[in-house]
Amino acid sequence: MADRVQEQSVKIDEYTLLRDAYHGNGIFSYGKGIQQHARESVENYIKRQSLAYYWNYTRPVVDATVDPIFKDEIKRDWKQNKLFPLFLENADHAGTRLQEYMRRVAVMAKLYGVVYVLVNNTENLATTLQGNITNENYPFVTEILPNDVVSWKLDENGAILEFVFRQVGEFTEAGKQYIYHRWDRETWSTHKTQTMNADDVIHQGVHGLGVVPIVQWFGRATPPNVIKPPSEFISIAQTNYSLYQLCSWHTQLLVDQAFSILTYPDDGNMTDNLTIGTDNLLAYPAESSKAPAFISPDASPANMLTNQMDRHIQEIYRMSGMDSVVGVQSAKSGVAKQWDFQRINQRLADFAVQCESTERKIVQLFELWTGETTDFTCEYPRDFSINDVTESLGQAQSAIDLNLGSNAFTVEVAKKVLEAYMPNIEPDIYDTIVKEVEESTAQAKQDSEYSNLLNHASMLQALGGDDEDDGQDESENRHLN
């Protein structure tokens, strides 16, 4: 066996693993994160790295906890303000709408467990509102990942008193060159080094807001004094990394053992130049007691790896709570499935609360910077149930067939049908349809009552006779008219 290289143990920090597992790059590209086996040669290790590939299960699992929240435009309302619409259309001064910015950074908050949003303002403000509008001088947002947070100070309630973070200043031949930002409740400064002394100040100033203009955006309910909470997806990322290793071993095993080997009796006179294929003939002595045959490697190692790979995939979906959704789990009862969907719905609703709270705090800091009130409100969805249209229509028909005689009941059933069949219908069209249903239901009930009266009158006439009931029939007709 060839000599081993120096120990090829790949060490990965938590945030790097989460980032690379989600994006499928870094340690998951070109075999960079492949661990060397204890008895593996240099040549074999290099070959296995070249054959490595990555099945990305982390990204779809994370996206499934964010995308449903931003499936539709978030409902936002504010009073007339000249600067605020500019912020909504260009929240980061890079052309990103607030809706898209919130969706993009929500993925980071969910993936890493927390992300911080700095609400900053331009330095060279104009003397007039129109000048600020023309020059696009208004607050903007910048996200800060938890691995870029350097230090912090909190008060007894967990509110931020001081916050220091790093940001890439430039790329050089030596790699990334960071600059360091410090914010407290009254001042801010930017430094060349992490020591942040008076000699390395790049910029500094006074903002006078009375608060540190940074919003904590948690991936789930977390106390504010926990600056770097653990990610709920770290176990999934680690499992996906282990699956990456298993796929590497599995592929190498298939490459080395995929083809069977031909065995042939040799009496010592066999030529070394023997070509075997599908278009030629292999002859052997008729008196030979052993015919040529193919032997194949033991399939047990490959089967064992395949089973482990399948188990890893099942565990990823189980940990994410999506096992019943993607069909990797055995059949469940209807009640059990409802509990699963309820759990998923609750996780989405909990994160929607975090997103809504973050957006409100961002706008509050916008108001502090501009000195103007916006009366801003936003409403994130809370219900993420998935309706089967056919089932919903069938249930609606069954409800109507009960014939309870209630107009209000019929109208509410119609609303449920609209929600299932046309979930994205425009509000004015929705209101028009509901109004028409109300009018139609009322008219149908009136027609039914009138028809019942006519039938009753006809029955009385048939039972009473022609002569005796002339006066009564005439009275009935007058009543009906």
C-alpha cells in the first residue's frame, strides 16, 4: 500500500458548515471536505476527491421554512410620507425592494439562528427634504452575519449598549482585509484593526439616536441576551456532511468493483495477448473440466453504504419535520398527518412572527433617523395550511346538501370555496363574488318560500271542493297576490 500523506483531517467551524451546506460550495465542491480514511493511500484519496459529489438536502429544507411566508406580497400600510416609499423600493441602497430584502435575509436568520440588521443613514444629508429625495439621502439596511460579530455589551435587560462587527474592506493577494465597525447609543466609528484605538480610526461620528440602530432577527423565539444562538439546522448540516462522505465511498466502490472479472483455466500456455469482447469468440479445450466464468466482488459493502445513505436522507427529513410531506415515511393515519401539518404550520407561523417584529423595528429606526412618523403596520401570514381543491369542493357540496336553511351558512361555505379554489383572488373581485352569492342566496330562499305557498294553496283547493271553497280560494288568491 502506498504511504499515507500527512493527516488529511478537515476541520470546519459551525457557520462555515451551515453556509457551505446550504449553498453547496466551499467544502462541498471538488472534494475539499472529504476526510481521508485511516488506511487510505495518497493516490486513492486524491482519486476519491475527484469523484466526490454533493446531494444538497440542506437548502430545500431551509427554504421550506421561509418561502411559504413570502409567497405573496406582505401586507403593508403607512401614511403619506415622501421618503418612506423610496426606502420600500430601495431598502439597501443597492436596488433591493424591502419585500425582497426581507425574504433574502430571512433565509440567513433561519439558517444561522440569528442575523443582525443595521439601519444606517447617509452622511451628507441635504438641508431640505427635496434635496434628500433627489440625492436619495435616506436610511438603509445592512445585514450582519453572526460570525462577523466581534464583541458586544448588554444592559441588565439584554438591550444592546455597544456592538462591534467586522466587514470586508477589500480583497488583496493576502486574502480578505477586514475593517471594524463600532456602534453605541450615541456614537459610531470605523477602524482598520480590531484593537480599535485612536490611531486606526477611519471614520467616526455622532448619531444621537439614543439606541444602537441594530435589530436582532432570530430564527426562532430566543432571549435577546443570547447574541449567537445555536442554529436549529446544525444537525441537518452535519448529517448532510456525513452523507457527502458516504456518497464518496459509495462512488469509489462502484468504480473499483462495478465490472465482473473473467476467470479462464490456464495450462501454462495461455497467450498474454488475449482480447475478450461482445464481437469475438473465446474458445477453450473441450476436455476442460472448468469452463470460463465471471466472478464479481462482494456486494455487501455497497449495499451497506446504500442503506446508510437512505437512512441519512430519512433522518434529515425527520429532523426537519418534513418526513410526512415528502413521502419518505410509512403511511400514517389521517389524524397523524394532521398533527404533522399542524406542527409545520406552527413553525412557519412562529418564524412569521419573528419576521414581522423585525420589520416593525426596522421602520421604527427609520423614523428615528428621519424624525418623521409613518404609522407603519405590516401583517405577515399566520396560516399556511395546504388545501386540496377537490376535497374542499366536495366538503362544500356536502355542507350545502345538509340544507340547514341558513343564508349566512351558505355564504360562509361559498367563502371557503373561494379560499380553496382561488386563493390569490383580488380583494375587490372577492367582495363582488361574495355580494352576488348573498343576493343569490336571499333570492333563492324567497323563491322557495313563494313556491311553498303556491303548493299549499293548490293542496287546499284540491281538498276543499269547487263550490264550498270559492270564497276561501278567492281569499287565498288575494293573499298570494
